Amino acid sequence: MLRYLPLIFLLAACSRDPLVLEVIETKEATAETGLQTIEGIVEGAMSEDQTLLDEHEDLTIKFAYRLTEGSKADLLLEGQYAFSLDQARLKDMPARTKMEVTPDSWQDIEISYKTATDDNPALIVAAYLNGNLLYYQQPLKEKADGPLSIKLVSGQVEIADVEYSRSAGRGSTVDPAGNIILNVPLLRYELYDLEPGTEDVKDWASMEPVVTGYTNRFDINYLREGKNAFALRFFGKLHVPETEEYTFQMWTSNPARGRFYVDGDERLHRGGDQSTWRANETLSLSEGVHDVRVDYIQKGGWNAFNLGYLVGNQGKMSFNSMDGPKAIARPGGTSTLEVEMDEYPYLLRSFLYYPAPKVYEASDKRTHVISVGEGQGPHYSLDLQSGALLQVWRGGFADVHEMWDGRGEPQVMKPLGNSLVLDGRMQWATSASSSWPAFPDDPDEDDFAHRAHELDEAGRPTFLYSFGPGEVSDKIVPDGTGLLRELTFTAGGNPEAFTQVAAARTITETAPGQYALRGPGLKITIESYDGKGLSLQRGGGMDRLIAQIPAKGHIRYRIDW
Amino acid sequence: MRYLLSITAVLLCLSLSAQREDDYYKIEKVSIPKGVELEVGGMDFMADGRLAVCTRRGEIWLIGDLEKEASYVQFARGLHEPLGLAVRDGAIYVSQRGEVTKLEDTNGDDRADRFETVYELPLTGNYHEYHYGPLFRPDGSMMATMNVGWEGGGVSRVKWRGWMMRYDVDAKELKPYAAGLRSPAGFGTNAQGDIFVAENQGDWIGSGRITHLAEGDFAGHRESLVWADQPGSKVKTRLEDIHDDHKTMYAARKALGTVKLPAVWFPHGILGISTAAIITDRTEGGFGPFAGQMLVSDQGQSKIMRVSLEKVEGEYQGAVFPFREGFASGLLRMNFNKDNTLYAGQTARGWSATGGKEFALERLRWTGKVPFEMYQIKATENGLEVEFTQPVNPATVRASAFTIQNFTYLYRKAYGSPVVDIKDNAIRSATLLPDGKTVRLELAGFRPGFIYEVKLKNIRAADGTGLLHDFGYYTLNAIPGGGGGADAGADDTSEAMTGEYVAAKRPTEMPASWNGKVDTELLLESTPGMKFKQTFLTVKAGAKVRLTFRNPDDMQHNFLLTSGKKGNVVGKAAEGLGLKGLAEGYIPDMDEVLVHTRLVEPDTNDVIYFEAPKKPGLYEYICTVPGHYQSMRGVLKVE
């Protein structure tokens, strides 16, 4: 109780109660996910089993859930396959990593699911808890035919933010700027062995694939399984969001051959030892679903394949291909090299994929990141160019295999535990009335810069930044299973600053100074604050809890999960 | 035919077996405790005599008791691949990937507790965006260099990649200083305090070299010029000025006037493959007879080269000589201790080095004996003057004791360059000057813009001592007096300049007798760290093979199939090829070589056709780019 005394004193001393939230709506557009909500279902506390979809086949389902201590609930896919929400795993099929589900904290689950066909069993294409990979390309056993439902086994479960699509992966979207993002949600592929030197394949029917499976990208080098002479065929359904002229471009390495088919017609062909740099074709594609197919034939030599498109003035876009400026995570990569820990905190600077990439999804690299770990956590990563807390996790600290093995080309650290990814926008701003500032294109040209960090006796750092009219500091220390964060602002005169305490899809006040977050599932408790007030900024699909900090002011709060 | 005159360095070395580097300079090991991965990225001595070392894994170690069982204290850790360290006023400065950081220990417990960002650098996340330095200048400012990124070729996607930068500590301002750098892993000052930067072979960089950099200079790598018109830049060269049509840097300099020529070229494979640290011998004789000269280390060949410089027509040029080889790992950093020993910080992870160890810390100690060496080479109006460290036996001074050729490198976007336009220089006269130590050589075909290989045989000191090293390379950017020499200079576009090389053992067409059918398709790939990805391949005896050698690495590699367990024999022969090797893609002309690819550029491939040996057995294959064959090898099993 004593620790709250300053806060109570503070509440009494202010003219306006600083913990009363002022809500600010911004005009920021929400990013298009390609998913839709489900009509007629009950979000919130469930008192009984609930059917989400009466029937389904291919599916991407994404929702948040929260269980009370000891509660048990299952998500049933096609009425048959049970995914335990309390254990974050399929029945009888251990996940890649065992993940603890903290009671009373919101969890984000995302599963893409491929229904069984005559030839193939049903498949969990990918499943993520809070963005951490649980399953990838996991076949299920029997055939099934039933609804998508949540079965309440015992206790209490709440659900929220339920979204879905009837495809097993991310489909095409139109982003807020009007750009058309074409993407085939899932590609079925077939791998064939070829006689070395085979120039072309015409009679596919006479051949038997040696491997069949699903993938999200034309990742030839990964899918060829080490073969030098082979063919790969990809089949998918492309949803075209708007009728337009689309110019497709295909590039293959010499001496590979590629063909691209739309609705059964060959539209692009590049092959053999031809010298043209790439094949081009402009197609008028109508809104709606089109069958697409790629045949890739490698008689030997170096493999490479990229398919891209141009539409309007968008510039070249990648089409389910591995090229492009962003980092793309492959499903493999199981070797780890763990940082050796001792009694002092370990401060590790590195690049970081942000947000943590999903398999075959593109991700940015943050380049000035410091991760701070001690013991079994909690640990955290900070972005020194924005001051933002990027992720928090418990368990092991850091895998540096991609930094210290060989040349360490990615220079990326990976958290060893199940990380919760936080908002990566700027930590500080000079105003809260407009959209909270995004990570800048040129971080070295803004008025925020890391100046120094200092270690205390225990080796824990305080980060010092220059910011606008003054300086800010940030100290984060583990406290039990959570983190305690203190932010200060120092400036001459009377300028004010604003700091983002937390950002999430939804922030709910549970008591004065206490907030429950969903997406990510954190709890925030303000312990000490001497500013004018807090505001909740809403826009772009996010809630942002923002605190005004006067010159020489501070805020201290707990982060629990 | 002109190559016939070239006698390989190996043969010459054999005839000089009486002289050993170890008699003059001894390598001593500094102990490293188990568990410390001392992959040296940078180092400097502290006021208390300890050596501060930063490692590629981000640690800083303070190493004391250097003469005995060395003591190690961890000062800091978790830095982002720091590749340079300097001690200044009790603080340690390091260049991390994203910034220069000042580290201080404010409570005296030998542990850094304050990390100050001196300045921050933008990055894209490309692994090749390395950052080196800082080097403090007498005025308190600091210099640092920054690699270009690598995307199958150099790229400068963010400011100021490919530049040397100067940071004004008082004004807290980072200013562009000079451009045109690719992978400037080391830089330092000469005895006069002028800054020299070492450069690694790559795109636009035909071979290793050192270049004097003054403010506003452009040292050759094109991509940095994307920022040349930005505020603060004094560089006059522009992107569009630089293209392959210049053929040579010398010609580009003639055409543009703004290209800074290397002061000294280091022939790739002969004197290094990856130049790194530059340090001047400021021991005033405490380290031997080369006071005031520069030493340049090499990462890949685990050795040190020595440089003598002179100023001709206002600019530096000079000679490079072998100095000391045999270090344990990749020699990235050098520092003199107060006792005039030279400390050598080493690492090889990801870029294997001749020494073979993953990392090492060693020191080089002068034994007090003066070797008989070429001390320096200087240019005259019609030739070269070679000064020796000791008086020369006049009877051994004759024209036939010298063999001189000159050559140059292509200036082009493609990776590296073969040796091109090799010409012999007939020696008109060789005269011992009155000082008894200097031989004046009058040369035919003396032309500026070329590198002169000077090889000696049977020259003896007055006391009968033979030479420790018998070759050196002088870079003739200008002839004293500004003469044009006997030739027009390295701007001709004759057939000699194309660098194309066609070989009998590189069959790139499928033999017609195969009727379009291949029995076996082999794919071989390079992988970072000078290795083949596939180290074991199998074929049937006599099979018709199409082999694709694909090189996704960021340096050149080749493939040579040997006639059995002949990897070492062929590898050594390739290393001894000298200039001829450079000109012909490191393929020794010997029966042990069955087939080979061309020198394959990064991100390209080469396809060859051959029939597998008829006799079952194991056939080694190797890459013969200098420094590679020890690690880059595999076995073809013929069944």
C-alpha cells in the first residue's frame, strides 16, 4: 500500500485527475488485413460452447482469448481437430516450442488451416501464439466435416477480435493508400525428379511427383530438397480485388524454365538458355478469383525464380516471390547459439526483425536495437532510434546464431522465449493531438537520439536520449515476472512532452491507473506520475495510452503479462 | 610468351633458404584463456600498459601481464560487431555497426558503466555495412571509415556508406571527408601524419592497395558517389563520371582529374588478399631498420607487408615488400607496445586465413639483427633506385641481377581484375651509387601509370649475406619531373587490356559427340568462409558431366579438378604463379589439373563439360584463389 501513497497524494494535489482518460480520435486509417469479422457471434465472456462458423473448409482464423486460472477450452476445427487454448497446442501433437499461457492475460492466436482433400489429410499450415510459431505444415489425421467452434471445458474463457477468411493464408488486399497487394494465400506444390539435362516437361500426367505439399512462396531453393535436376509445379487461387491491367514479369536463372498460367492459359514463358532478362506480359484481370499455376523446370545449374507485377503507378511488386527489399523468414533454422549468462544483466546490441517475421512473411530490420536480459527474465528489447520498447519475454535470453556463426550475415538476435511484440513507433512526441509519430524514414534526421546509457551497481541500464527541447530517460527493471519502467523528461523552462505508455488493439481501464491490453496481452499499472493527464488516442486500429510529462516530470509503471 | 621471363616467387624463395624471417623478427604467442573467443576487431594500449581489445562478438577485454600468463578482465560486452578501438584520455572508444561509442568506467571496477553515443550512423541492416575506427587526429577530431553494403555488388543505400568521415568533437559534427571506399578495413597515418587507407579487392578495386586520403578525395569505388553532391561533401567526382570505359584508374585520373590514385598497389595473391591494418614504425629504430616506414597487415594471408613511400610531383607513391608471414590467424589489427614489440590481433571467422586458427593474439619482436633487404625503391626520370638496408657487394651489382616487368589492373564494376598489359623492362644499366647501398637502374619502356615488379637474384650484402626477400612492387603514378616516359601510359585499349582468358582445360561447350546427352549433372556452390558447399560428389567412371559452379559468395572463386589427391600440389603451384597467375585466373599449367572453371565472379556461375576420369578413385577439387585452397576443397568420388 505504501508504494501507492505518492500516487494518492498526487491525485489529491492536481486540479484535474491525471488518471482520468481523455479520449482522442485520430483520422489514421486502419491497415487492411484481408480478414473479416463473423456476424452473430458473442465476444466477451463465454458461458457455454460457441459455434463460430457452421461449416468451413480452408480457413484463417485469428482471435484473442483470455482464460481465468485453471480454465480449459478448445478450439475445434471442422468439429474435429482440437487446439487447446490453455496449453497452446494441438491434442496429441506437441508444438515446436512449449509456450506457457498466462492466466488472465489476453493471448492472440492465429491459425491457417487447409481442409482435407481426397488425396491429402487436413493441415495446419501455420499456427502462432502472439506471433510465435507453434506449428508449421502440420498434417492432421482423419478427415473431418463440421463447424468451427470453441468448446468450454471448464472455468471461464473470453474471446475478442475474431476475424477470419476462407483461405489458408493471407489473401490479396488493397492497402489504405489504394495499392493493390496481390497474394495467393497458399500454393500447393509438386516436386518432380528429372533426368539431368531435361530441357522441358510437356506430359505431366505421365510423371509422379516425389513430394507434394503447401507453401506460401515460390521458394525454389528450399523446396527443391537439394535436387539439381527437378521440376516444381505450384497451384493456387488468386483473388483479384480490382479489375485492372496487370503487367506480370518473370525472371528465371539460366538454364531454368518457368511458365506462368492464369485460368489455364499460358501467359508467361521464359526458358532454357535464352538471353532475355525477363519475360513480360500485360493481362487484363477481372475482379474475382482466378486459377494460377507456375511450372518451373531445372535441368541443372543455378536455380532462381521471381514473379512480380506492375499495376497503376505502384512500382514493381513481388508476387509470392522471395525477392524484394524486406527480410523473409523461412520455416527452417533450428540451430541456436545461446548467449552465456551470468549474475549481471547482458546488454546485447544487434539488428532485429521487427515485427518478428511469420514464416514467408516480409519483415523490417531494426538496426539500432539493444536487448537487456538477466537470468530467466523478464527480458526486453529497446529500439535506440525510437526509444520504443519492441518486445518483452521470459525464459532464455538470446540466440545469436545468426550473428556469431560464420560471417553472421543477418546480424539478427532472436529471443529464446515467447516474446510479446510491442508497438515500434516513437516513444516520445511533442503533441498528442495528432496521430502518434511512426518510425521515421530517416531516424538520424529527427530530434530524437540515443545519447548514452549508464549502468547502476547491479549492472542495469538507464537509457538517456536527447529529445526536442530537452532530454528523456528510460529505466526498465525486472520486478517479479513483470517489468517496472520509469520514464523522465528534463528540460529548461516549461515545455511539455508526451510519452506512449502502451499501445494495443484495445486498451481497457480496469481501475484508475490500471489498464488491460489486448494485442499484446499486457497489464499496465501506473505507480507514480506527476504529469497533467493521460489520454487514449484511437486510430489506425490501435489504442495508445499517452501521458503528458511536464519538464522535470516522470511516470513509473508496471508491465505484467 | 612474355610470361616466360617471369620467374616465380616460390623458386626464388627456395634459393634463399639460408635467410629466415624468424632470425630477424620472432612471432610470440600471447595466451588466451579457454572460453575467451578473442576474435580481434580492434585494439589499443591503455595508459596502465594493458591492451584493450574489442572482439567481433562484441566484448572488450583488458589484457595485462602480456609477457607472462596474460590476465583478462572483461570490460564490456554485447557491442554490435565493433571493428575498431582507440584509447583516449582514459576512455575507450569503439566503432560499433551503428555508432561510435565512448565507454567509461566511472567507479574504477574495470567494468564499463557508461556508454555514450558519440555519433550515430544510419544502417540498412546489410551485413557488409562495416564500420572502422576511430582514429584520433592531433586536433582531437576523429576519423572513421564505412563499408558499402553488398547486394551482389557494392551499394551505398544510406549516408555515407563508402566514405571516410571526420567527426569534430567540439562542434559535435560528423562531416564527410573522402569518398570512393569499398571495404576500408584499416587506416592510419604515415610518419608525416597524412592519412592512408587500406582497401580490399572487389568491384571497382582491381587489387589490394593503400591510398593517401586528403579531404575531398575520391579513391575509386563508384557507389559512394551517390552522396557526393550532398552538403558537406568536397568530393568533385560524380556518379556518371565513373564507368568501365576508362579501362584503368590512371586513365580515369587523366580524363577526370579528380580520381585519387593508390599510392601503392598490393598485387592480389602475392602481397596479400585482404589488406587491413596500417601502422607506421615510430619506434625510431627500436623495431629494426625500417623506422618511419609503414607496415600493412593482411587478414587472409596472415602476414605483414612493408611500404616505403616518396612524394613525386606532389603526391605519394612507393613500393611494397614482403615483411613477415606465418601469423596464426587473419591479421586484422596491429599496435606497437612501449617496449617496441608489435602486437597482432587476429580473426578468421567467416573469412578463413592462411594461419588456420579462428583467432589469435601474437606479438612480433625484433631480434636486433638487421636483415639484408631492399629498404626502399624510388623513381628517377628514367628508372628506379633501389636502396638496401646494408652496403651491397659491388661485384653482385649487374643488370642481370634484376628482372623488371610492369603491369596494371582494370578499373571496372566487375569484381577484381586480372593483371593486364604486362610488359618487360629491359635494364639498360645498373649502377651502385657512392653511398654503397643504392643501385640506380636505368630502364627501357619506363612508363607512368603502371606497377613495377622488381625481382632480384644473387645480390649480396658486402658481408656476403643474402637477401631475406627478393622482390617488391613499385607503383609509378608519376615520373619525377612529370615526364610521360617511353610509353603513353596505361590508357591504351589494346587486346592486352581486355583481361579475357581462354583455356584448353575449361570446356564450356558440350562436345558434339555427346549428341546433346549428359550423364551426370553436378552442382557445386561456394559458401561463405572460403568453402565449397558440396565437399563430396560422386560420378560414374567415364560419365559425361556437366558441372555448374555457382558462386553466391561476395568474392571470386574457381574450381579445379585434380588428377587424384593433388589438392595441395596444385594449390601450392597456383600460389607460386605470381603475376602470371593473376593474369590467368590462378590456373597452373600442370598435368595434375584435369579441368577447371574460370574465375567466377560473385553471384554468377560457370558451366563446364567433361568426361569423368576412367579410373575409379578419389579426385580432389580445390579453389585456387590465393589463400583459399587450404579450406576450399572437396573430393569427387569416381565409381
